[in-house]
Amino acid sequence: MLVRVEATQDGDSRVVVLNALEDLWHDHQYFIQKAKENDADAPETMFLHNRFLRASLLFLFAYAEGVTNKWVHEVRTGQKPQAKKMRKRSLGSLGERIDFLTAAANVGASPPNLTVAKEVRNLWVHFTNSTRENAGSNENAGSNNEAKVFEGLSVTVVEHAAAGLVNWMTQVANALGIERHPDSEKMANELSAAIGKKTKSVNSRP
């Protein structure tokens, strides 16, 4: 979290609180809402729908990566018994961090099912017109992959992944006594109250 207290030209103070993880989550929420506002089937809005949906999916995974990285660091540097046992374990992927944190929480939380959403995300992030299996042998390989990236992406896929992720994060956060990310608005309000004057409150919520 980045906190700045700035002096304005009229002599007042302005509190600015920035938090990358919170902004990533709000980005996901903003773009999924914009996707819903644009019809996926209407010619005038279908490209906007897909654009917003892609952004929402990518920001969701960026948020998941950031939170799990933060949590793993907190667990490993903590004094809890389970942290000592798992401190040396290699955690290169999001799935490995999720499994590590699920075990550390020890509350029977079910890992979120991100398989479909991750496959779609990977198709976009690592898009190619052909695959090793069909490269050079199938002239329609490129169009097949085009179909996969567009047809695999839907509001349902993104919302299902987000709901599972939030449910899992809530259980793990409660069990480990950690938070997904600080509340920037709450922090700004508390600092403003300490300074003695609050003039305006803004935040990154959609």
C-alpha cells in the first residue's frame, strides 16, 4: 500500500491511498460489468463485449497471482507451525500456491476450480495460430484456435472462476488471520480523521 498526505494549494491536506491488489480486483469488477452492459450478439457491441470480458479475465488472474504471492510470503515468514514445515517447498505456479495455502489453512477449504478459466486465459496470453500437433498438417489450425479463444470466453466462465476464488480466499483468510488486501477507503478515512478534516473521498471501486 502506498500512502501520501499532500498539501493542496488552498492550505488543506489531501490523503491519497493506493493499493495495487485492491485496484486489480476493482479492475476485474469494472470490466465484467462493462461486458454485461454490451450485448455479446449484437454487431454494434460484440467487440466491446469481448474486449471487456478479456480484460476482466486477465485482471482476475493478476489479482489471484498477487494475493496468493502475498499470502505465501506471510505464511512462510510467520511463526505458525505449518509455515516451518512448508517453508522450503517450491511454489512456481498459481495452482501450487493455492494448494500450499489450502494446506496451511487446514480448514477443509476446497481449492477453486479455475481449470476452464485458466485454459481460456492461457489461449489468449499465449495465442498461436497453430499447435505442435496440427502445425503443417492442418490448414485450418489457425481458424480452429481463433474459434477456441472466442467461443471459450464467456461471462459465465469468468464469474464462475471469480466466485470460486472469492469463496476459497474468504475461508483461507479467516483461517490464517490475514486479509486479501487492505481497504484503501477505510485507511484514507482514518488518516483524514487524524488530520482533522476530510474534504473529498474517492476510490477505485467501479
